[in-house]
Amino acid sequence: MANAIRVRFCPSPTGNPHVGLVRTALFNWAFARHNQGTMVFRIEDTDAARDSEESYNQLLDSMRWLGLDWDEGPEIGGPHEPYRQSQRMDIYRDVAEKLLAGGYAYHCFCTAVELEARRDAARLAGKPSGYDGTCRNLSDERIERYRAEGRESIVRFKMPDEPITFTDLVRGELTFTPDNVPDYGIVRANGAPLYTLVNPVDDALMEITHVLRGEDLLSSTPRQIALYKALIELGVAKEIPAFGHLPYVMGEGNKKLSKRDPQASLNLYRERGFLREGLLNYLSLLGWSFSADEDIFTIEQMVEKFDIADVNANPARFDLKKAESINADHIRMLDVKAFAAACEPWLAAPHANWAPEDFDASAWERIAPYAQTRVTVLSDITANVDFLFLPEPVFDQPSWDKAMKGEPAALLTTARAKLESADWSDPESLKSAVLAAGEEHGLKLGKAQAPVRVAVTGRTIGLPLFESLEILGKEKALTRIDAALAKLAA
């Protein structure tokens, strides 16, 4: 298929993956899957000082956890191997030599001091401060003289002297004038290729048809288009890909969400127990919408509907509360058995604060349907059910102080007596017992059940109380009420 869509996701393995990076991966993946295209996963690991194998492995693990599978790339291979840039250096050197030989690039001997002085002078004169083309047309004699002086040179690409116009898939037609896009470096003085060279070369050789990436890279696009034209003339590239620049993801204070922002780390959401479906659902809304009145949908539904033309160019704000709310909706959508299975990591060490032998699988199976209606993220489950598996509840002091106001001992004594004679196989009977105790003390159910809840679970907020009492059992529950009475007496 000659016009088959090919997109790429090409992160650098530096630090932990962040949600902005995941949003880019998701949009590329959804675009490929919607159009029955190819998703290429490429690792841009040419910066030895910053890249690490640990980060590389984290990237692969994160993509697998998210379910964003790739058709070509690490561990899969493909017709354009290798897919790690650190293993493609010979390719870049060869292309750089072709660009030099064809007159599309040149050696630049300007020193850092000279460049800075010229930039300062341009700024003072109110002119663009980019590279001024000093070395564009050096004579052979001048080049030999510079080399004899021991000057090092970088390789610069020669930008055309006319405006560059292209149609961005998100932002429409854009034009960049020559004075805003000066000649730029593509190879360092030590011979190492720069991102400005390797990224377009790989896209060309891997026959990428659509480049969907962050807005922060928009200013480099005219450079890449000019380079593509040169690569086409040299027979290295076949066509210029279509570009779409995705909106910024904003964090606190209207600032772009950066890797340093705590809420930017993908690992944070995994550790808190976000479902991949919930997180991807939310991230897809950062610049795109499913419909005007529907925010909750499955990944399959997103793929079916995703169109890059529907992406909004305006910055998208990351809202943690909305992300949590959407995740909670996806938790509710799970089959209860799937929910119980998803919670397993949080019911064991190091998350659980009870001994492994005290875990009661039967009690967990019975409480799970109630827990599923209450938790926002899976890690919430530990604190919600620990009262079932601990020998005694862990009292939250603010909860204790809040619940044990007025005459809690009198209320608890009455409630205990009525619970003693209640039907413990029926939550409604337990509710009636506490309601009756409250009425004797002039309290409504909400006020009456608070001391009972804290006595039994340690907290004022939790799972449905009377179902929890039934599952905990009469003996344990009454023993805890006795302990609370003793605590109040002391």
C-alpha cells in the first residue's frame, strides 16, 4: 500500500517517562491504529551524558503497561533496523558527507566567542541574532588557514533564502521567513551528529509519513523541511512528511508541565494505582475531545473516533482532580472480579499494614463490590479494608476527635446493647440497631453511626458501615466497641 500511514514515537531515555510524553505516544498510536497504519518506536539515545539503560528499560516497560504496542522497534525489529540511534552512527556520517559534497551543508569555523559577539551586536542593532552565515562561502584558502590554526569546525546546514510554508495538521498554514530560520548545526566539532540531523534522517529512511509531536518543536520544523528537500534531491528521502504539533500540557501557574513537576511523572500514577484505561482516557482529553458531552470512553472507542484534525491547538491544562475522577469511573466499569484482581498488589507487602497470614480472602471477596464503588485509585483500597485484617483498628486521631464528641460513651453503650441482639447476617438489622440507639440519644443516623464507625474501623470515612460490620463479624465488632469504651473511660 503506497500511501500507508507510518508514524513514530521517538523518546530519549532520560529520567522517568512523563505524562506529556505519554500523551504524544498515545496520539501517534491512536492515529496509526485508526488508519490501520504502522507505529514505529524509535529510541533517540545519542546523548551519552544523559541517556541511561535504566531509563530505556523504563520506557519499554511503560509502553507495555499502557498497552501502546508498536509494529517496528526495540525487541520487535523491522525492515529499518536498528531502532536505537546510538547504533546508527555510520548512517548519519554517510548522510552528512553527502550533504557536504552536494553543497547543502558547509564547515563552520566560528568560535563560541565570535558567535556570541556577533549575536550581541545583532541584538543591539535590533536584528535577528541567529547565525549570520559568515562561513557559508569560505574560500579553500581560508578553510586551510583555519585548519592550520587548529580551529575546529562544526557542520551547518545551508537554509534556503526564501520563506518556508507548510500546512500543520493542527494549526493550519504556517510561514517562516529566512531571517527567522538561519543556518543551523547538524554535526558537532567532534563528529557527533546532532538531533537536527539524526531525527529527519531517520524519519526519511524509515519512511515516516506523519510527524505528530509537541508544540515546543514547532520552530525546528522549517529546518527539517529544508533538510528533507535536500535529502530528496540526494535520493535519501522519498517525501516530506506531514507535520502536526500537539498543544502544550500546562501545569500549575499557567506554566508548561515539565519533567520536574511532581504530577508529571508517569510512575506516580502507576504507584497510586491508576488504571491504564483511566489514565489514557484522561490524557487523550489534553488537546482532543471524544464528543461535546462525553468524557468517559474506552481506548477502543478513542481509536475508532480519533482524527488529528480534531486536535485543538490551544494549551491543555493538566487537572489532577479530573484525572482522578475519570479513573474512578473506569474502576466502576470493571467487572468485580477484574477489580479484585487489579487490587491485589495493594493487598500485600509493602502496601498492606497487616500480616500476610491475617489476610482473609473470603472477607476480601465479599467486601470488594462495596470497595469498588468508593475508591478513586487502587491504592485507596489498603486503608479502606485494613480494618478487616488488622487485629485492631488503627485510629486516625482527627477522626476519633471528630466522632467522639458530646457523650459518645453513652451512645456506644446503647448501640452495643442493641447490636448484641441484632441479626448479624442482615446489614439492615444492624442499621436499625444503630438508628434506634441514636433515637434514644436524640441523634440522627449520621451522628449516631460516626462513633460506631470509628470504634470499629478507626476512621470517620470508609466503606458502607453496616455491610462492613456484617463482613467483619459480631465478635470482632463488639470487641472493638468495648475497646473504644475503655479508651474513652481512660
